[in-house]
Amino acid sequence: MSDRVAIVGVAQTRFAPKRPDVNYGEMAYETISQVLRQTNLALPDDIDNAISCSHDIWDGQTISNISITDVIGGHLRTEEKMALDGSTAVYYGAVGILSGEYSCTLLMAHTKMSQTNRNIVNNVAFDPIYSRMLGFDYTSAAALQARRYMYKYGITRAQIAEVVVKNLSNARFNPSAHQSGEISIADVLSSPVVAAPIHRLDIAPDTDGAVAVILASEERAKSITDKPVWLLGMGTSYDAHYLGDRDLADCRALQQAAERAYRMAGIRNPRRSADLAEVGDEFSYQELLWMEGLGLCDKGDAGRLVESGATAIGGKLPVNPSGGLLSGVPINVAGLNRVAEAVLQLRGEAGERQVKGAKIAIAQGHSGFCGQHQCVLVLGN
């Protein structure tokens, strides 16, 4: 059994509204070939496990990983598929290494959101008897959650819009981002209302792209890189399925996942221990809500924290220095991208978005409507 798991390499495609220039296999290979060159590893000799993250409905075909099996090294060998967020693929891959079953695992997540309609795809997540027929999708569910969160804790629309302003400004320094710019709170609030109180700029855009990551046991990591990033703690948790069975302003699943990850990492106070956090802001209000669920501030305080500048790149606790999902990251890929961006920060390779002296990072991913399933990873250099 391995005592620790290291992340020894990360690679990302450029994220774009559409990638008609490549098919799924070609897009996946962009990241896989890059991360193999980076680590001087080769398929199949140096990699004993491969895990892909995608979804049949988003890809429009049964067994969505069938188009990338060969490029990820799964031909006549082990290749497993995760149908949840990419952060959970890291969790699953780490378990395989900690168990002693594998020593080096290649992870890859891919999605082309441009090839379908997100509202139709997301509607399938709801139960087919009671709520799917109402036309629910993730956006309408998020609007309910945003309203509840704002009402319960006094969060303002301006505070939520501040998240968009910050993240799109950060994205200017991220060469992988496809959406960035200097905008104002007024720009956010004057963009079209999609599902009140959510405006167009509050929503992560449809994006195509892929991310690859290589995990290794402690022994293998030492021979691969002199800059390993260690997986110090991890936790996952599911919340209730029906929206009416939970208080949408309190993210219980995230709190449980975070508690498990912090306990494993030996962290008692994440506010003092973490140097940065990469969280899943599929909708802008979620960055605030997830910060509270992660214990980075008290409940209801995230809005004021963002207003104070504390979560900016040069602030006390930078959140989404990469630009987050609002800068354009595909669904399914989102959590693996959070991990990849955290790794770049901890290796001091984040360029103009670098957080000085970063040693501990928190990466959070979620899947399901209103953050139904949560995964938290604590990384350290």
C-alpha cells in the first residue's frame, strides 16, 4: 500500500465555445500527449491504470468513453469511467493507489457542451415522475437556491455580481480561459435575466475542452518529478435528491465532504491553513455558498468577504485565481480543472495569476443540481 498519493503532471486544452476542429479522441489526446511528455512517461509501460470522466447524455452516445479508450491507453487494458465531476475521478484514482492495486494512474475528463443543449441534458437529472415534467433544469433549480440563500443570509445581488467581476478579471491571466475581461457590477446586473435572480453573466458559459492529470504512489512520484503535489485529504458526500428535502441555503453535503478531507489532512482551521481555493462556480452565487460550506468563512459572510477584496489574487484567501468556471470550463471537466489549477499554483507555475507562497490549496467539485454531490480535495506541496 502507498502511504501518500502525488499529482505528478497536469495538462489542459484551450477552452473554447466550440472545438469543431477535433473529435473527442483528438481533443482528449491533446492533453494526454502533453502530460505524458511533461512526465517522460509512456503508454502502456509506465501507466498501470486509466480513468476517464464523461457522460453519455452530454456526449450523445451510450458508453461515452468508447471514443477515447485507445488514446488513454485502455486497449486490452484497464480503463475505467467516472460519470460524475472530474474531482471525483481524482478521489477514485487515489483510492486505487492507496489500496496498493495501482502505482500510476492517468486521469482524463472531456466534454463538448457545444454539441447539445444544456437545458435538455440537465432536465434528465430530475426524477421522471414528479419534477422532470415541470421542465426543471440546473438553471431553474439554481435560481431557487440563489433566492433561498439571499433571503436567509441577506446576500445581495451586488455581492454575487462581484464574484463575476473578480473571476472574469482573473481569467485575463489564464491562457486556457475563453471568457475574460474587465466588467462592472452594473454590467452583470444589466445582462439579460435568465431565471431570476440569475443573469446571463452569472452562468458559466457552454465550453468544449479536456484536462488530464497523472497520479502516482509516493515511491513512483520520486522517480517522476522533483515537484510533486501531494493529496493530503479528500472527502465526498451526497445530499438528498429532491429539492424540497433540503434547505438549499445550507450545503450539508459540502460541509460533510470538507470535514472528512480536513480531518484526513490534519487541518483544524481551513481559514488559516489554506492559501487559496479553487471552487466550482457554475453559477456565481455558488462561489459564495461553497466558501461557507468549506468553512472558509461563517455562514452569510461570504458576500462581505468578496466585497472586501480578501478573495482576490492578492487578498488574504484567493478564491478562483484561475477565473473559475465562469471563465469557461466544461461540465464533467470542471472539478479536474480545479485540481489542475491548484497544482499549477502549488508548483509556482500559474504565471500572472500566481498566488505568492502558496503551500496548501483546496479544490472543490460538485455534480447534480444545487450541489447535490460534493467532493473536496486538500493539496499541498
